[in-house]
Amino acid sequence: EWSRKLLGLFNKIYLKIDTAIGEDYQAINRPHENARLSTLKDIVREVVSEDFIADITLIDYVGIMNSSRESIETLAAFLDMAGIKNILLNTINRPPLYKSVKPVTSKIMKRAMEVLIEHGFNVELLPNNVVINEYGETIDFDPLILYNHLLRRPLLVNEVSLSYRLHVSEAAMILEQMVEKGFVIRNPWRTKIYYRGVLGR
């Protein structure tokens, strides 16, 4: 009861739900042991449902693909019954909790979006290369631009953070991913570590 009253105070609520297939929901969303999809649907319907935005992350997780036609159709039916019409669709863009979790391709995301639009939903697609910075801004971040920047000039983590308006931890994560892929090397100099682009990648 208290949660219903609390939700009523907000004019925009993101509902994290990645699938409406029972077993997959338990595996992907890892809800509280007493949480049920039916209860979730009832709560959403009791609050002003148009204030809800379904936040859906498409993944490939140990054989579970919530981007399949069946999964998307089932989720669409659930959201329709709950009265939710707005969707934020994305895939993972940072290291997941489990290494077995993989992002899906842009092609799969677009296909899922088309199915949801067919069912009458308003869908905002958040591409793989989008990050949300510390200011709450959605940034269409292109690693290729950063790579070219690092080819011309070695940068510190905080310099990347300031230049691209990223949180420092986000900038550090992106740079380390580029190091792992061989696009960038760490260049210690004096007491600091710079990141330099590798030619020929």
C-alpha cells in the first residue's frame, strides 16, 4: 500500500521489465522472491499508467534471448494489459554482472522496435553506443571519434570525461575496453597514466 502512494508522487516512472515470460523474467530481472508479474501488472494499473515508461534491455543470456518474436509479443501483451504505452528499448552498454550476458545487435533491436510499434507502442530506441552521463543527458557516444582523438593526442581519464561530458567512471570503463581490444595503450608518464591510440587498427 505504501509503495502505491509513493509511486503516485512521481510524474514519470521507469519500470524495469525485460520479458513477461515467467521463467525468463525470474532469470533476467531477478525480482524479489515474492514478486510476481501479475502483482506488478495490478500495481501499474492502479497508479496512473501513462506515467510509466517500460525500460526494456534486450540481451542474450545463456540461451535466453528476450528479443525473440515470442518474447516481444508476450511482453507487448503484458504492457498492453498494464496500460503502459511508452517504451525505452536498449541493450547492455557496460560490463554486465555476469560474463555470460551479451548485448544484441542493432539489427535485432530495430526488429524488436518494429514489432512493438506494430502493437501501438511509442518506442524510443537507445542504440548500443549511447551512454547517459552524470548530468542525465543522453549522449550518442561514438568510440571512433575518441579513437581518432587519442591517435592525435594522449589523454588522461579526466580529460576524456570533460571532453565528452562523461562520468569519470564511464570514461575509464570505455578506455579500458579500448585497451582490451588493442585500439589504445596505457602510456605512463611521470605520475600519471595517459591513453594513446594505436595506429593501424
